[in-house]
Amino acid sequence: MNHRLATIIIVFTLVIAAIFSVVIKQKKLEKLDITSNVKEVTQNSKLIDMNLDHNQALDVIDYAKRKNIKVPKILINFDTHSDIFVNADILKYKESDVSSWINNLLASNPQINTVYWVMPMEEAKNIDLMTIFGAYGGELPDEEAFILFGNISDKKTNEFTFLFKPLYKKAYKQEFYFDPKTGKMNEIPAKKENLKKLFNTDESNLRKIEVITCTENTLPNLKGQDVFLSIDADYISNSGFDTYNDFKFFKRNEHEINATFYSIFDTLKKKEIKPTIISLSLSPRYLPKQYQSFVDITFKYITLTANKFDMIDKYKNRYVEEYEEAGH
């Protein structure tokens, strides 16, 4: 009888402790205020735009050019997806798709030579995605176009590499050749003779682009650097639509959503990153519906806190309902 009573008391104590822990965490989340961080990070920002689909970041850059705002050399993209296509003549398509808008951005902005893809911690810690990220694709990619996700042709990496050297401990750098006439991107081949097979053009017509995949932990300090910051709302919470292995993660409430925004801007502040241009994309097909209103309100709050106004009324880029519409 005493043993049973002791067991009940222990279980009851553990339950109370767990509830208490959740309550404490909830209170801490409620106290997180992004205002100070946003003010510091955006103090040099000349343009902040809230938009619907992520490829409308292209409209933001076009608007910046019309207003004589210098386009930075560095793109930082907070996103569940890379939004970069490899081995594809992107510019032949009629529309810039949300999955390949960065190819278009690079083609029309020769000054951009570095892309940081900051993926969510939930994605970087996912075991299945770690192994996919390390998969070796061979010296030459297949003829079929594919979305950039991790290792392509580095024989030194394998499916176990990112289990032992995860992206939240060390950023992963890749160097690519990029053809601005076609929007085609491929890793620089070890054998020079393979260049013609990949691009059908000479090396002199290609640009070098560095892509660094990282997390908030491994994003470097970029003090004094000109930065174009793009935040896709699926970084905050992802529905699993159109992602590897149907990868998804959900925040439990608005306080956790707010905590993610706090983390983004706290990271930017600590890394001394002060973007010139900021694009905030709602991505409603990728962001769980229950959070869309709160994220939209937060985007507005960020813009107002930075003392900026949403200046773009019409966008030429849009979400392509059917992939085939873009010619893929």
C-alpha cells in the first residue's frame, strides 16, 4: 500500500512539475518584445516591403532600382526552401516561380555574389533531411532540373556527414558557376572538360556564386556589409506543402510564433547585420492557415517599428497555380 502511494505521489509530482515548466516557458514567451531588436536591425533600411508570394521579392528589388536604392551584394534568405534551381535554364520560363526566384534575382543583378540560405532549426535537426542533405549527386548532375538542397557533387560528403557536422554547428559553403543569360546554376566541376556539358558556354561567360547553407547559430557576423534580407513566413512555421519528405513543423500558439520572430531579429542584431532592403513574404500556401493573420500583423508591426511604409501596390510576379503554367 505504501509503495502504491509513493508511486502515485511521484507521478503526481512529475505531472505538476511538467505543467509548471510549460507555464514558466509560456510566461517567458509572452514577455519577448521584438521592438528593440527590430529598431536596431532596421536603422539603415531604405526599403521594407510586405508581400504575398516569395517571388515578389523580385518586385521589391525592381522598385529599389527605380528609386535609386543600391542593391546589396549579399542576399540572406530565411526560408524552409532554398528557392534556387540547379541545372535549369530558368530564364526561358514566362514566370518566375517561388521555387526559383533567386535564379532570376542573380541573373538581373550581377553585383549579388553571395547567398545565405538560413534554414529553420527544426529542419536542420531533422534526421531524414540530414541524410538527404549529404547525398552525393555525382560529378555531373542529371539532365533533369532540381531544387538546391544540400550536397550535389562533393565526394567528401555522404549521407552521414551532416549527422556528425550538423548545419547548426557549422555552415556549409558551396561555390557555383552561374550563367546570367539562362539563369542556369551548377557546382563548379572538378574536370574543366565538363563545363561545356553543364553550360554549353565558355567559362568567361559565367559568374561565380557562393551559397552558404546555415542556421541562425552558424550565420556569420556581417558587420558593415550591404545586405538584402528576405524572410519567408514558412521559416516561422511550415505546413509541409511541397517540401522534402513532406517536412513540416507547427508552432503551438502565437507566443511561439512571436518567439521565432524575436529569435530572427535577435540573431541579426548579434551578427551586426543591418539590411538595406527587406522583403517579408507571407507565402500563404506554405504557412499554416491558423497563423497567417498573426504573421501578417507582425510584418506590419516590423514595418511600422522601422518607421517605413509599404510602398508597392502592384506586383508583376505571382504564385503559379499550376507548375506547368511556367513552362516547367
